[in-house]
Amino acid sequence: MNKFFKVSERGSNVRTEIIAGLTTFFAMAYIVVTNPNQIVGFNHLAAGADPAFQQIWNAVYVASILAAIIGTLLMAFYAKMPFAQACGMGLNSFFFVSFILPHVIAGNDGNGLIRGYQSGLVIILVSGIIFMLLSISGLRSKIAKALPDCLKKAIPAGIGLFIAFLGFQNAGILQANEYTLVQFVDIHGAIAGEGFITVLPAILAIAGFLLIAVLQKYRVKGSVLISIVVITVAYYITTGTTPAFDMGQIGQTFKDFGSIGITGVFHGTAWADAFTGETIGGIFSAIMLIITFCLVDMFDTIGTLYGTASQADMLDENGDPINVNKCMTSDSIATVAGAVCGTSTCTTFVESASGVAAGGRTGLTSLVVSICFAACLFLSPLASLVPSCATAPALIYVGVLMLSGFAKVDMKDMRSAVPAFLALIMMPLTYSISNGIGIGAIAYVLITLFSGKYQKKDIPVTIIAALFVLRFVTVTM
């Protein structure tokens, strides 16, 4: 393992890689349940709902895990990088809105819901094939390298803010507010109303974050994983909750996966429904959806690779991630495999940064993540036992680490400062890595153009900006 994965060469060891893999897995284990929930819509699993929702949920559940295993194994053995893959958050919600929700609004029965689900898989498959062609040809990495230096430095910092924002939300530290959009958890109100138990996860998450900081100060190895274990135990002790899980649904889950999931993209009417059906709105809408999924996955992956690679000190002399072509090819193959299995677009996960923060530097980290996902096929309830308040501190801590690169942006030059700032702030505020990159690229092109500094080398980033303008004006996401 040491020789194959070049563990020693990259300044790591097998123990550290295993700990890093476990850390990454627990940080992203929520996707195992969250992805099928997002695709069918949380509220549609209630008692009395059409049984088709549960069928789709079961199929997506298995497909999500298989896609994560395939994509992450490719990262382990082909790219040999410490990155994990799974179905992208945001993209799964977009899948629901585009392909499932129209049937819900129209009041269609289970057959219509399943047809909408399967036609959506066709769109994902086509976008995945385009990803693959761009990756194999090297065009995808050239697009990544075409980004100006200010955006390359801002992207990791923006992802850091985005990851931290996710962590704050997952733990309930940040809550919705109808006037200010977000607010700090109302601890006083909970105590006054004898509802202290409702804010306990937020308090535990803050404690976990501080625990990581203290352990890191003393250079304790595996600080993130130690925090996850400690806070998980503390959660069950302080809340009095008894860990419980039901293994009875495993058989039905695999049955639904076999009947509508893995065969879905090849269903007799799936392709016709995708390009001519009323659900999507015709061939033009289908094409725009394909372009949208392409752009979002492409720039989410590019952003994540630059962010996590910079954190791991795995950038080349030009500031680009090593093995970037292999990483992007792995990502595209995972998307194709995911569509065939029955789930939405797969992408390199930002939570990979938590494993990098724990010391992961090689594909061995990814191999450990894959093994953990494989176990979830049969023991998924065990992964769900880790509460979000235990994994949230890891995400917040990664946000701290990834902000350091922004200090290298030339803030005296508005051509660098403004696009970098927009990329930084728009990622968490719009809940999208690709939105941040797109808005930053558009700002860079416009400022460069009107300041008279536009050069031939700016043509690639101009094309990127134009594609995002097209996406913004045709599809809302």
C-alpha cells in the first residue's frame, strides 16, 4: 500500500490515511440518507403519500451509495488522490424540481412519478457523457487552468466559507429568520421556554469545534475524528436518546433498486420523455438542463479540487492540482455510473477537505471512504447514528483552514479584489460553489474589458463567463 499509493512520498503514513478516510466518511455520511430525501422531496414520504415516492427513495438510496463507491474508488486507484465523491447537494434538489415536482403539481400517479424520475436520469447520463469527453480530451482541465489567478486564490476561501456555513446550519447554530434570513441559535429563548434540549446540538457543535482547535494546538493526530467520537457520545448521553435502527427495509430497498433504479435510464419511454415529453418541456429545455448540470458539476468539481488540493499542499508550480485530469475523469465516470444506477449527478465532495485536514494525502484515504460506503449498503443505519452536531465541527474547522489563501489576493488591484470578493461571498450566500465562480468570472471579464487591460489570454475566462450568463438567464438554480 505504501508503494502503490506513495504514502511515504507524500509525507503521510497508513494510520493517518485510515483516520483521514474515516474522518471524510463521517463528515459526508449524511448524503446516504439526505440524497434520496432531496430527490423525492422530504414531505412526500409521509403516511398516505403515493407508494412511488418510497420506491424512488429506495432506488436512489442504493444507487447513491454505489455511485459514491465507484467514484471514490476511481479517485483511490486511478487519480490516487484523497478525494471522495458522492451525489452533489443542490444538484439533487434541482433534480427534484425539474423532473419529480412537475408530476406532483400535475397530480400524476405513481407511474407518472417514476417516468419523470427515469427521464431525469437520461438527462444526467447525457451530461455525464459530455463531462467524460471534456475530461478525456483534457478540455475540462484547460477550462480550470484558464481561471485568473485571483479566482484560483479566492475559490478555496469561498469553499471554506461555504463548508463552514453548512456546518453551522447542520448543527442548528445558524437558524432561519424571516427578517434577517439567518440568526444565531436562540439559547436564551430555549432556556426560558424549558426547551434547552432543542439547542443542545448547537452547543455540542460549538464545543466540538473548540475541542478540535485545542487538540490541533497541541498537535494531536486525528483531532477531527476524536471530536466526532466525543461529541457523538456526549450527544446520546446528554439528550438521553437511545440509538435505534431498523434493518427490515434492506430487502425492499434492493428490490426497488432493481426494478426502477438501475434499469431506469434504459426504460422504453425514458429517452422519449426526456427530449419530447411534457415534463421537461421539449428538446430545447432538455438541452438547457443538460448544459446546466454540466456547468454546475464542472465548476463544483473544479472549485473543490483547487480548494482541497491547496489545503493538502498538492498544487503544481502553476498553482493547479496535481493529477487534475485524472480527478476530473474520475468525476465524470462517476456521474455516468450514477445515472445508470439511478441517481443524480455525482461530484467531488467539499467534505473531502475534512480528511485532508486530518492528514490524508493519498488515494488510500479514498479507499477507506469507499469501504465505509460499501458497508452502508447493509448497515446504513449505523452511519445515521452519528448526529450532525458531531460532524459539523469538522466542516467549520475546515472553513478556518481554507480561508488562509485569500490573504494572497492583491486587494489593491480592483481587477483582482472585486472578482475574488464576489467569488468568496457568493458561494455561501447563494449556496453554490459554481455560482460563486461564475459571478467572479463575469466580474473579472467586465472589469478587465472596461479598464482596457483585456488580452488574448482572457478569452477562455470570457467563454466561461458567457456560459454562466447563459445559464443564469435560462435556468434558475
